[in-house]
Amino acid sequence: MFKIMNEEAPNYLINFIPKGQVTRVTRNCNTPRFYCRTDSFKFSFFPFTLHEWFKLDGNIRNSESISIFKSKLLTYIRPIQNTVYNIFDPTGLKFLTRLRLGFSHLNEHKFRHNFQDCINPLCTCSLNIEDTVHYLLHCHHFSQHRPILISSVKSVFDNFEFLSDDAKKDLLLYGDSKLEIDKNKLILVATLTYINSTERFSGSLFE
């Protein structure tokens, strides 16, 4: 699409773009659009990619070369890497990453991603939604495992109990950039110990 919009592609591709519009648009210019009567056409290359193209920031679209465009685009779409503080626990870190991404065995995650084996987002312990906060902080199934987790975290983060649930979740999943590396490592190790001991994520995610 970059080459097409900058007229660096063959004419038979450039000519697919609706006429009468400029390629390097500003806020005050209309953007070329396709009239799509069917979803199959709407999600085909030209209508879909043109729509995505104009969702990009102008600074990215108006790159001086395709190499600069690629670099800016990758910077835009790549998430910021979250550290694991040199912890070696392949299985535990796999589950931790899934929790960070919201794509795990938890019912809320599977329901949101339309897994066929998940008919609702509720936890089997109650009528509460089984999301990451519920799993880490409230689920009755893991009440015997949680005190060890909380005690370990409080040993390096005194104010843990005064945080909101979302703040607690973020601390358990990511640590805190204001803390020393060793303390963050202890927090994540405590979380991984909890994850592994609950065995909530045993078995294949895709059954």
C-alpha cells in the first residue's frame, strides 16, 4: 500500500485506488474510500488495507522511503517488551505471558476470544467473572495458595494491601519500575510459584 499510494507500484495497482483524491492527505482532505456492498469485498485487500492505511498517523504514511516507513510501522505496532528479570521458568513464564496478554485458560479470556468450549466468562467457584484479577486475588479455588503469594509480595512491597485490585494485578504480573531488580524478581517469582501451584493452566489451551 505504501508503494501504491506513493505511485511506486505498477499502474494496474495504482489505478484501483478511487480517483480524484490526493495520496498524501492532510486533516482537511477527504480520504479515498471504496463502496462495499458485501463483507467479502469489504475485507479484501484494497478496501481493507486502504482503510487501515488512513488509520495510521500521517508521520508514518508520509515516510520518505519504504525502509523508513517499515521502521516507523514496526515501532508503532510492536508492544513494549516487558522484562522477566532474568527468571528461568519456561512453563511458568509461558503462563505469565498469557495472563499479560489476556489470552489464557481463564474463562473470561476464552469467552472474549470466542473459544467454542467456553459458553460464558463466569468462574466455577461463584457468579464472578473469571478474569485475571479474580484468579490472582479472589478465586475460592485457590484460597490455600494465595496467602503464600500475598505474604511473599508484602515482604518486598509493604503497601500491597492498600493498592486497588488492578494495581495489585499489574504489580503481580509486571513488577514495579520504581523497585530494585532483585525485589521485582522476588515479586514475579512469587507470582510464578502461585501460577504453577494452582495448576489452573494445566492441559492444552486449545482443546
